[in-house]
Amino acid sequence: LVEEFMLLANQIVASHIKTPRGEGETAPFIYRIHDSPPPEKLKDFRAFVQHLGYAVGTENSMTSRSLQRLLKDIQGTEEENVINEVAIRSMSKAVYSETNIGHYGLAMKHYTHFTSPIRRYPDLQVHRLLHEYSKKMSLQRRRYYENVLPDICAQSTERERVAQEAERASVKVMQVEYMKRHLGDQFHALISGVVKFGLFVEITDLLVEGFVHVRDLEDDYYSYDPLQFSLTGRTNHRRYRLGDKVTIQVVRVDPEEREIDFRLMNADEHPVRRKLPHKQGYRGNQ
């Protein structure tokens, strides 16, 4: 509920400013924008969710609202995390910009970051701009902001990426420390990523991700198919695909390298996969 109110506040503030405000007049501002994703990535994402039994958009298009309906529909399912992850990989990166092109991922024409001024510099700058606009900002100040906002947006975007990388690293450190006590244990998991040299696998209950090296798939020689997000055995035709359910064993934990290695426990069987109904007519919005 709090998140919904925050999204609404961000949207209303950006809609309140807009540009232009009047003939010959602009309102320099910071927007949080998200461009539409490349068509080929949308096509791959649609094929992936169909593989899991869901549908999103049509054969030729996928609107931001249809994406939001899908994300709403998968909430609470075992596939939620992996679909969210693949959706993020398929999307363009959200950035800060002085030019408003809307936010594809949230299906909003006007969006900014307003709700965290105590920890995010763009939010603080938005508050300052609103304060100046409330006192009828002078033309000189408008010209000033037109000159400095591009650099402010670029720096804010760059620092956000650094912070995100630091956050991911800190989470990984604690996950590795936690998994040291589970060497040899088995868990139910989902394949969360497929590359030519192996499988990224995420433990369903713990959301801890590790890796299965292709060299440890000793029953066959496996070939990588980037379009199907899969590894397929040359002889036995066994296929491991993104979203497949597997059972894994923790075989190696390296705190210094922050790496966790798994071994598939069902290597002599096809991955266990639950058939899901083909769903249409999603409701709701994120």
C-alpha cells in the first residue's frame, strides 16, 4: 500500500510540472524515464513466458499495460522471481533525464522520483525545484537549470548504478556466508539463467543463486541455444531451460570469490516442470 502511494505521489508531481507550461515557457525538471525495449528482446521475453504457461501482449506488440498485468498476475507464484528477473533483463534501463519521454515499465506518461529526498539526490533536487516554482521562478533561474540539469541527471544515473552494484555485492556476501552451513544439503530450485558454460539456479525458498557448470553435466555434451534460453544434450536430447524446476545440492561455497556451486540431483531425469494453465485477460496494474 505504501509503495502504491509513493508511485502515485511521484506520478502526480511529474504531471503537475509537465512541459511546456505555457507559450514560450518551459519548466526545467528531472524526470525518471524508461524507454520502450528493443522489439527482439520483447519477442524473446514473450516466448519465455509462454514456455511457462503465460501470455503477454500479442504476436506483434507488447504494451506496457499488458506487461503490468502479467507482473500482477504472477504475484505469489513460484515463477514470479524468475519472470521478474527476465523482464528486467529484457527492458531498457530506467534513467534520470531532463527530457520527459514517459516510463514504459510503469505505464506512466509523467514520472519522477520525489518520495525519498533524505537519501536520493534527484528527489532532493525535485523538492528544490518545486519550492522555487511555488515562488514563481525567474527566467534567469530557469536558464540556469536548463544548463545544469543534464549534468545532474547524468551523474545521478551513474551513481545510482554504482549503488545498485554495491547493494548486490553486499547481499551476495551474506548469502555466501549463510550457505557455508548448508554444504551438502539439497534444495528445490528454479533455473534463473542459462549461458553456454552452465546454469544459474536460484533456491526457491531462500532466493539464493548459485551456478551449475556445464562440465558437471557429465551425462552428455550440452549445446547452448540463446533463443530458447536452454542447454540441450546432443545424444539424449535432454533440455534445461530458463524457469525449469530442479533439485540441487550445494557442493562448493567460496567466500573470497563470493561464489556458490550446485550440482543437479536429477541429472539422469528430465527436469521436473509443473504445467500451468494458459492465462489471458490479466487485471490490475503495478
